[in-house]
Amino acid sequence: MTRPTMEDVATRAGVSRALVSLVMRGSPKVSDHRRRAVLTAAAELGYQPHAMARSLASRTSSIVGVLVSDLHNTFFADVVEGMDAAAATAGLELILTTGHRNPARERDALHSLLGFRPGGTILLSPVLPAAAIRQAADRCPVVLVSRTSSAPTVDTVNDDGESGVALAVEHLVALGHRRIVHLDGGAAHTAAPRRKGYLAAMRRHGLEPMVIPSEHTDAAGGAAVRRLLKLFSPGDFPTALVCGNDFNAVGAMSALEEAGLLVPQDVSVVGYDNSSLAALRHVALTTVDQPRLEIGRLAVTALVERLRAERTRPVRHRVPPALVVRATTAAPTR
């Protein structure tokens, strides 16, 4: 079966193709009688307007391009879910792509998105150079998620990573931990504020900070723990780890288990993001929650404000994090 066209709808309704086009664009210039006839014909045929063709014809677009940096991280899936709900309410359609956290591939993916002439673009934690993001913002509104920008044409949505990691440290200190190590997020744009929050919280309590280079992956979390095992004897091993994100924490816990260390009896572990992975019963990870659905909603809201010309100045949303205590933290036994 071929996809029904606008001409098919016009023939079924007994009207011109131009009138069908006016109805699909929501024009007020069509009588109620003819509008009902067109919509009835479209429903009977199963006709759906093609978003790309509609945007080219009207020079406006209901398409929102979304570049997701990492399809393996469930955090981004949750943010996209929040975007999707907000986009549906606003009458927008999402097109998703990824660059697999590779600058060159992200540049190609962004170029492809812009080829659809979207009304706007949302970039989730991209590793793109800032210049490429500014160039994209010259063509359509851009919202950055989990990354900051000073460009006046770019809106941003972030959580407060500095205070989020401070919550994790405060929780561990209250349990009695003193040897708390931070597994850093490496080159991720969210790593710097989280590292800053860890260092400040440790110093407030007069504790010696220790940062181990890592990345926001489970493999990197495991590698960081194996490095720690070479640096410390079993009796001197840190009693708590504050990890860059949930994936990093899960990898760290796996490596601890392989080394014969129990979580949380021997080592407490805290993640970051409160992804769906962290909530699994057999993981039960204590973590810092980013309100992922709210982040997605705010990103679409910022875009809609630009599209409707309700705002020209940049908005910098910063959502407050919260600690979610589960089963991977306890008072130290050593």
C-alpha cells in the first residue's frame, strides 16, 4: 500500500489540494464545513502530513532536532522522555541522532539535523567545539543540556553539580567516613563542577581529598578501582567512593566485588544521575538525583519561547539535585 497523499485527501473530500493544505496548516480562512470534510477524508485514508514537507512549504518547522551524546546512558533516555512529552504538548516532533561522543561524528550528525531545517535543536551533553554550537545557533535556536555556554543565542539547562556532589560527601561524612575518594568524570563537561563540589566539601570537614582520573563509563569505573587497589593495602583502602555518574559507580562496584571487597560493608559507593539503572533492586545505588524529566521539559520550553519570539535573551536553567539513599552506603566498619 502506498502512503496517501494530499491529492488523495482532496479527491476524497471533493476540494482542491490548496484547500487541503490550508486545513493542514490550521488556517482560519477555511469554513467549518469544508474543514470537517477534509479532516474526515484524511482520517478515512489514514493521511498524516509530512513534517519535513510542511516546514519547507510554510518556512516554519515543527521539527526539533535532538543530538544525544551517548545512547548507552539511560540518563539521556529519561531526559528525552521528558522532551517528548513537552514536545507533544507544544505540537512539535522530535528527530533523534547521536555522534557517539566523538567530535567529528557529532559534527556530521548535527549537520544532518540542520539539513531537516528544524525549528530548533537540543544538544544533550555534546563534545562539539563551542564554535560549532554557536554556528548552529546562527541557523536555528539551540538549547544545551548538561553543558554550559556563554553565547547569547544559546539557552542552557543544567543541574547544580557542585552542590550535588557536596550532598554525597555530606552524607558519607555523617555516616562516619573520612577516607572518601572521588572518581572523576574526565573530559565530560559535567565533571568540573562535580569535582569542585567534592574538593570544597572535603576541605570544609578538614579531610584530605583524593581525585582519581576516570570517565563516565562502567569500564572506567572498574579501571579506577583497580588503580586504587594498587595504591592501597586492604587495611588502608578508602572506605567510600563518590563516582562521576551511575555507570561509573556500577563499574566500580563490580571491580570491588572482584577484589573481594563488599559494598557497603567494606566500601560505600555513591553515584550521580539517579538513572533507571541505579534503581534496579540488585543495584540499589545511593546516588544524586537529577530531575531528568524536568530537565527535558525545560529544554523544550526554552526552545518554544525562542520559536514564539517570547524571549531573545538567553536563559540559564539550573535545577537543584537531591540525594537518594539506597543500599550502597553505610557506616564504615574499618
